[in-house]
Amino acid sequence: LPLLLLGAALTMGAIVNVNRFSLHGFYRNRLVRAYLGASHTDRKPDPFTGFDASDNLRMHKLRPSKGAQRLLPLINVTLNVLRDGNLAWQERKAESFSITPYFCGNFHEGYRASEKYGGQGGISLGTAVTISGAAANPHMGYCSSPALAFVMSLFNVRLGAWLGNTNARGEKSYHLPGPRQALSPMLGELFGYTTPDFKYVNLSDGGHFDNLGLYEVVLRRCRYIVVSDAGCDPDAKLGDLGNAIRKIRIDFGIPIRFEKEIEIYPNSSAKQGLYCATARIDYDAVDKGTPPGRLLYIKPTLRGRGEHPVPYDVYSYARTVDSFPHEPTSDQWFSESQFESYRALGLHSLEQILRGSAPQDFGDFFARVASYMSPTRKRRAFKVENE
């Protein structure tokens, strides 16, 4: 009987992709329909499911054409490493992994071309975004626990995915949409065994390594960086920011220095602070002669200072929902009023920072930020309030 069961498991594992019989496929379909499908005007959906295969784009199709100005998506995911042997990584239990229209991988394990990685035609935008948002997974970077991994695998709570390794061990597997045999990856998840020394790697939510995406853009020596920290942080402890700065300093030797005290306060504070903070990225500490980078860190708060108060509908929603604007991530049922309140608060914050008009370039952008944060303007605003 055990031999028959093992034979059945091996047979089914060879037929069914391990990424297909998990919540990953379901989650991907819903995300593609909700976001990519919503912006696709020429849809021909299946009359029964409502899905259209053309909603989901291939990552390499998002490359800007020659001479065109287009934003380049850099999707942040986590490569889980629960059994690696590197004692220095016992807390993080993971590596960063990025997916772009050009390459997929990381600087430890190497990169593979996006049009050849993760299946025929290359990895899709829907798959990349789904992995990047796979918050519930047996292996979750620094949140991982062998006991929790066992239970989540047993109940098939798996939003992440197994894809080919980008290093030399994945030479014959990186182009596949998943492992040829599902049994080995399933046992790896069940017993907490993931490593970069296997031909397949386990990928999950980018927040399991760096929830801000700051690590990968500093690696690329980006000159101007704007970070919007939308993590649930009602006490304004700024844990995601501290985590990213720490890992960047350890791995790259690049310090990120905030020029002033961070004045972003929680709802419970009596102080009136700011909607943002700025920092200097000292690339010169590693690459001599490289100009410093500029970081603008924005975090939602109701205690920010500006020339105008928050819109009344946002104020009303905040009085109704005490945790706003830091409602828990477990709340995945977005109402119209909730969605609009977050959107309106974000717009209001940027209008206060940029003084209501679009900047001409990055230099003008950061000059306006400096003006917003200046002590002189703070004193003037305080005087107007008193009057």
C-alpha cells in the first residue's frame, strides 16, 4: 500500500504543476482580472469564467521602445532560504529577487533573461505581481517558522511559487513554468527546506525581505528615489524603513542618512508633524566619485502639517474607522469609501508637499520638498494657526 501511494504521488506530481494546485493560480487569476483586465479595453472574455488570456502581459513586452519615455517596472519578490548554512542570514532566511522586463534574479544567484524565464514566452506580469503579493506562504523570509510552514503546507495555503533557479544549478530548469516533479518541492515546503543550491527556488512576497523595494533600487544606484510606505504601522515605528536601511548597509556598505528628525507621527500623537522625510544615500562610500542619491520617504498620516486640512470626507472616514490610515492587511474587502479615502489622503499629502502644482523635473521636485520641510515655513504655518 505505501508503495502504491508513493507511485500515485509521483505520477500525479509529474502530471500536475506544483504551482497549479495551490492558491497561487486562483490568486493570480483574480489579480489579473481585477487590475489588468479592468484596463484592457479590447477584451474577449470567456463567457463562463469572465477571463481573457490576453489580459495578462509578458514582462519582456513592457520594455520601452527605442527613444520612448516609459516607467520601468521593477517587481520585488523574496527568494526563501530556510536551509542555507549561512549563519549570518539566520534572521532574514531569504534573499532579494527582482523581476523586470529585462532580467529576473538577484546579484547573489545571477540573472536570466525575462523572455526565457518561467515558462514559454517568459514570465508574465500577472505571475510576477502575484508572487510579489504572496503574503501567505509556508516560507515567508524572516517571518518563517518550521511549525507554521508544516501547517500551511498541509492545508495548501500557498500563494508563492516554485520557479527555476537563476544560478548554474538551474541551467536546465530556469525556462520551465514550474518543477517537473511536484513531490520534492512539496516536501521542501512541508519540512521547511528551501535553499539556493537546488535547481528550483521558492519565491514569495517581496515584503518578506524588504517591504519598501528600497534594496533593489539602491543596488542599481538610482539617483532619485521616492518611497511610499503603505505598510500597516499604526504606531509609526517605521520598522520596514529600518529593516531596509540595515540590510543595505550590511550588504552594500552604503549608508542612508536622514538629515533631520523624522517627524511622522501616529494618530494618537498630539504633535503635528510632516507627511514625509528626506535622506541622503552615500553611494560615494563604496563607489568613489559617485554623486549621492536623494530619498523621499512618504508615509500616510493624519498628523501631517500643510496649508490646508485633510478633505472632510477623509476626516469623516477616519472618525468612523479608528485604525485609518493603517487598517490591517488582512482586510482584503475594499469598499468604495475606504478606497477613496486612501486615494484622497495620498493626493492631499502630495499637494501639501509640492504646494499644489506639478514639478518641472526631479531637481524642482526635491527643492519643493525642502521648502515644505523647512523650519521657516513651519513657523509661518504655526503662526497662521495661532491667529
